[in-house]
Amino acid sequence: MATSNSLYQRAIDVLKQNDRGTYSLPTHGLYPVQFNWDSAFAALGYRFINQHRAWQEVMQLASSQWPDGMIPHIMFRGDHDGYFPGPDIWNTGQFIETSGITQPPVLASVVRQLDEAGPYRDVNGMYDMLRRLVRWHDWFMKARLDPQSLGIQIIHPWESGRDNLTDWDQGMARVEIADLPPYTRRDLDHVDSSQRPTKEQYDRYLTLVKFGRDRHWPQAYLGQNSPFRMVDPGMTAFLLRANRDLIVLLNKYLPEDTDSIALIQSHINTLELGWLNLWNPKVQAYTAYDPVLQQPIDSVSAASFLSCYASMHNDLHHGHLMDQFDRIANKVKFMVPSFDPEHADFDAKRYWRGPVWHVINNRIGLGFSEVGEHERAERIRKDSEDLIAQSSFYEYFNPITGDGLGGKDFTWTASVYLDWVMQEADHGQD
């Protein structure tokens, strides 16, 4: 296994390798474009190289905001020839070529972490960032809030960031595959098909893109009428935490903007109810919810453990949820698998149907640490460190064997190592 010092330097090298000057790539080849939450996480690692570069990353990300407030999930910057689906497939008509959907809103939380490490030197730029974040968070409530559960729904599995999670299968089964032109998946040029979504899943993904493109991407309409709609505990928890972090930043930089502060606080109040509504007594965990059938999905995913990160741990369910965490921890060598290893549909190698992802570990572990679940947080941190020591900076990892999967030299894996794995280890030695 590699030493901590050599891994630290290797993580720095990975970030530099994927740096494109003002934005980062998740990894060369497989993902030659700027992704929303990848870019936010990248900023956490960049600050160990150059704090100005970290701020530049998040400012560049926010600059892609649509007029309606959405910050999209892909920005087609630089040399992206050959990436599929490219800007011609999305055809969003924006001033920057982008996709037509969003991704988990971790940006405000990352901006708060950057601010705590060293405020942005351009105060007017900071004001602009905060106003963009207010508009994006408000957009979620207008375009993605499920009025029944009060959780945040997704209109495409890609919006969740957890693309082929088994929880989406029920909703995806309702998507009738459109008459699609022939296409070539570029991801399979870089990663074995056993580690990626299936052809049938991809056909449905592209059908959903066609549905939005044919209607010119009316986001509020899509939020209520997309062929695929599922309430995501991940999106709900990420937005709830991001709103809490945004309130802190608004009170620091724009305390006179009482309207924005009141607006975000009202969204927090709604999402707290939404999170509690996602409790599923059958499986004793927070789970996805099908707004079409108005029923919960009876399976546990890594997002079930984001309650602490969302500051929603002080309720009657916390002990039961920790029992679920311990049950899963006894079934795998490395935590936290993206899907329940005791479920019939668990797949230790295929993307989000089982593998460990360091960015999810990072957020779960951070939440656990904040509420005093230190032993469980340390299990996650140590497993994250051991995976990298064994297999290097892969996109995701087999929770049983520790094998690295997906893309190599992955930006957010390296960034999380610098920001959380190493820093927490150092803190524990103080």
C-alpha cells in the first residue's frame, strides 16, 4: 500500500492533471466536460494548491446559471468533441452550452467551507455568488418540490448524481423508450460495460432528454409532467444542508437582505417536513418516494444516512437508522456501499447499484462527526483512506474487495482525500 505522504502528493497531481485553468474535469477521457457537483467538490481540493484557484472553480460553475435560476449539471467548455450526449443532443439554447437538468446542490456548502478557510478577495463577487445561490435554491422549490411529500424530486436519474440507483427502477419502468436515432456510447470506450448502466437504461435516459428537448426545457412543467419523477432523499438532504449553509453566509455578507434570508428560512422549514416524510417504517430508514404511485421505495441506499448532514438527527428515528448502518457495516469490508448489500439487486461493481463513492462518504462522515457519531464517522473515514491506499484514486470502489472501478485519476476522489480523509486523520492525532 502507498504511504500517506505519497498519496497526498498523488492527490495533488491528479487535481493538476484534470485542471483546465478555470474549471476542472472529473477525469480525462471519460468525462471531458465540467460537471456541477464534481466541480464543487474539486474546489475543496484545489484550495490545498491555490486558494484563488478554488474560488475560481466555484465562480465559473455559478456563471453557467440559467435565467430561471437553474445551475445545470453539465457545462460544455473546452475540448469536448466526442462526448455523448453532447450539446447538440441537449440543445438547451443557453448562452453557455449546457445540459437541460441540474445536479445535487452542494455548491453553497462548499462555498461556506472555502469561506471558512479564507474569504473570497472580491466582496462584490461574493455578493453575486450568494444571490445566484438564493436563486438556484428557490428554483428547486419552484421546479422540483413534490407538493405531496415536500421532498425534492428528480426528472432524470442523472439529476440525482446517482444515475442507475436501483431506487429509480420503478420510475424508469414507466418511461416508454422513444424512437431514438443510432448512437454510440463513449463511456464504454473507457470503462468495462459491467461497471456502467445498461443499454436499456441508457435508452430511457436519452428518451427523457428527448422529452425535455422537444419542449424546450420548461423546468417547472417538467417537474410535474416528466415521464420520470421520483423524490430523492439525496437531493432533499443536500438542499436542506445547503440552505442552512447559505443562511450563515447571507447573515455574514448580506444581513440587510432580509427578504432572501426569510425566503431561504422558509425553504428550510418546508424541507425539514419533507425529510421527515421520507421516513419509511417498513425498512426503518429514509428512502426514496414515488410521487406517481404515492408510495415509498422499500430499499436502503447511502442517501438514507444523510440525516445527520441535513441536521435532522434529533428525532425518534436516529437509533433505528444507526442500526441499519451497523447492519450494512457488518456485511461489507468498506463503507458506505451506495446500495444495501443484502438487497437482491445489489451489484458490487455496477456504478450506483452497490459501489462506494468517496463524495457520499465525505458528506455522511461529516454529518456523523457533527452530531457526535465519532466511531461510525471514523469507520467511514478509515475505509475511505484504505480504499485509496489499496486501489488509488478511482471514481468508485467495490465495497467487498476494494477494487477501483470506473474512471481512473478522479478529481473528486483526490479532492475528498485532501479535504477530509487526510485532515480528519491529522486532527485525530492532535
